[in-house]
Amino acid sequence: MISKVLTAGVRGVDGFAIEVEADIAAGMPTMAVVGLPDTEVKEAKDRVVAALRNSGFDFPSKRITVNLSPAEVKKSGTGFDLPIALSILAASGQLSKKALEKLKDHIFIGELGLDGSLRSCAGVLPMLGAAGKKTAVIPPANSGEAALAQILAIAPLNLKELAEYLDGVTDLAQIGKIEFKSEEFEYFLDFNEVKSQPLAKRALEIAAAGGHNILMIGLPGTGKSMLAKRFPSILPSLTHEEALEITKIYSVANMLGKDKFAYSRPFRDPHHTISDVALAGGGATPKPGEISLSHNGILFLDEFAEFGRAALEVLREPMETGSVSIARARESVSFPARFTLIAAMNPCPCGNHGHPHKQCTCTPVMINRYRSKISGPLLDRIDLTVNLNPVEFKDWEKKAEGENSKEIRARVTKAREIQKERFKNSKTKVNAFMTTAEIKKFCPLPEGGGPVLEAAMRKLGLSARSLDKILKTARTIADLEGSKDISKLHIMEVLQYRPLDRKGVADV
Ligand SMILES: [Zn+2]
């Protein structure tokens, strides 16, 4: 007898339906799994044998063939244990007629423990996308993902409980659906804990409001990473859609842990020794890298100039397109990677350039080489550069703490709402990603703006490309003010966060 059980697989962050067929025939007792399984799927065999026996079922001593179709797509992960076990139960006549009927309305995902218990596995949320109108049967530990996906799902504790449910002996409660509300989430770190650095704080507010990437240049100990770590607290709240996207990525990476789903914007800060593969994602079965793990959140690269050239080049594609593709011999998968880049670096290799009391030991050639490690195309995607000065004792001593994150976030959220309206008929979501045509349409030069820009171009040696960046950023400053038009003052403010230019690096 041949049986069919439905399950799902994952490609990138998308699920697709898979049919598990089992055939049991007379012959030498063996079990073969075919249909491009990887080693993890092949190991299902031993777990399934033990799980069935320890749940009071027979494991047939016959020739068993399990086929995963479509056969041409690679299958990976441990979620096939459950559907394989059920296909064997069905094919060996150990399920009642009623159970066989009911089987058809469900899809099954889950790893099996040797005792028959259902254990969590990676990629459940994307797989649920393949469930359609069927009820998904998933491990209890993955129930948060089903709740977020808002689909019909049940989570039996073990194989025995599932068999009783299929037989109609017991009923299992549906997993409740949840509507994600990130307003409930409070950040531990607040902007008012950072003393001084008003210019950097303002630049970060602009970055948050318009989705601009930012580079902070400053002496060690000026609070670059302290500021970066507080950046998520001034970003707009996560939407349900964004939370789903993030959770899918973490689900595939098997990094959801106890949280069950993503409830805050990711903040990733890989070390500068990271490889290009760890940054971009990869592996035999492609897994998301740091740039995808920071999707809808922040990628903080401290010691920016110390990152390997290959690693830095990896950033270019996602910064242009919002996703990264990983090519493999059989298939190419793509992961979402839309993040805000916060880069930080010292002003020079020794870190003392511009320090009021310490001596810089670097030669101009050394400083130039250090800064030119950041390539032109990468700089083109960084709209804001801000220099941080050492904190003076009088500032450090100050009691006044300045604005808290909530106040700043309120302004940022308002500016984002203006952009939502502006780009409602466009693929663009935030000012930083405006096309040339959109810059022309939404960023007309104010009266007297031309001469200001012209003078800046001459004095600072800015390229035409930099002018686009200046206009995009000025648009964001105008939005923060709720102003319909860009003014000369807005442009003059942007010139303080003078973009590093392709042609050379700005003086510090
Ligand atoms: Zn130096």
C-alpha cells in the first residue's frame, strides 16, 4: 500500500508544499529515503524507528521506500520526521479509516524525539505559508510562529496524542491567533543616557526618520557604540508585517529561541573579523547571514575600516536592492536584507587624530590609506557622516539629560507617516531610497539654495552624486519639521553632516 502525507520545505524564506509517499513491500527490512534529502533528512530514519516503537506502534520489518516530492528540489532540516512517521503508519495499515481521511486535511511539520515527542525545528513559519486552508500540525515549541502567521494550527505533544486526535478519540485546541503590537515593547536603552554629542544625536534622528545610512567618525570613547545601541529605540514601532518578515528569517536560521517570534527590531553588530559568507549568508543549505538577520533593523559595523574588503563589498547588493542572493549549483536563493547601516570608525589608525591632548602618530599617507578602505560605491549609499568630539568634563558633569527616546521616536514616526503618503504609489518606502525622478519631483531647490550648494561644491569638492544625497537628507529634515518645502536652512544643516565623497575623504 502506498500512502501520502503533506508537509512543507523552505527555499530562502519561502515555504513550498512537499508530498511524502511511503511504500511498504516484502523483502529485506530496509528503509530508504529518496527525493534529494540532505544528511539531516536521512537521519530521520533512526529517529522515526525509535519514535514509532516507543509510542506503541510497529515499525514494519519490510522494505520501506519513502519519497519526497517534488524530487528535484533539495530537502533539508529535521521537520520531515513527523510526516515520514505518519506515512509509514498509514502505509502499514496502522491508522483507522477515519484517521486516514482526516490526514488529508492537515500538513505535518516536526522533529521527533526518540520517545515520540514533537520537538521544535527550524523554518516552521515560512513552511506554514504552504499550508493554504489545511490545518498545520506543528511542535508545541513552534506555536508562537503559527500564532503570528494567523493560520489554523494544532500542536500535539507527541505522536500518540496526534494519533488519538486523528482517530477522533481526543480533540486538540487550535493555537490562538495574535495580532502583533510592538507598542507594548519598551527598550532598555534610552537616548537620554548619552550625555553631550548633540550633533550625532540629531544626525541619528534624521537617519531614523528617512532611512538613511550613517557613518560616525570619532575618537575612541566618544560614545559611538553607545549611540548606535540606542538607535532602535527611536525607530518607529514594528508593524505586524515587519515582525512576520523578521520572524521568518530567524525561524530559518533557527535563532528564535525562547522568544517564539521577533518582537523588536534586530540590532546586529558583527566583529570586523567576520567573513564575507557569515555576513552575506551561505552554506551547503543556504542560511541567512548577518545582513539578513538585521532585516528591518540595524546593522552596526564598528571599526568600519578594519572589515575585510570582501566583507564590505558584500554590503553593496543589499544596500541597493534590499535583498541578497546566494548562488548555489542547483538553485539560487534570496534572503531579504533591508537594514539601516550604522558604521563607526576612528579618525585615524592610532585613534588620536584631532584629540585635544593626545598626539596622533599617523602620517597623512597612513590616514589616507585607512580611510580609503571604504570604497566609493559603498560611500554612495551612506547619506550622513558625523564627527564626534571628545566629551568635555563640563558636559559629562551635567545633570540635565536631554530628550528621551520616546520623544524623539514620536517625531521620527510623524516624518515616516509623511513619507508613507508621499510614496504611496511608488516602490520607494523612505526618502533615502528616492529615485532620481523622485528627487526631482519632491526636492525642488528652495530660493537661494542654488548658490549655497554651488559654494559647498566648490569649497568641499562635492560631486553631483553627493548633491542628490544632500537633497534627499534635506527632504527628511523638512519632513521632521512638518515643512512642505525644503528650505535653505535645511540644506545648510545637511552640509554639517557632509557626506564623504567618492573623490576623497572629508577632513576630520
Ligand atoms: Zn593617528
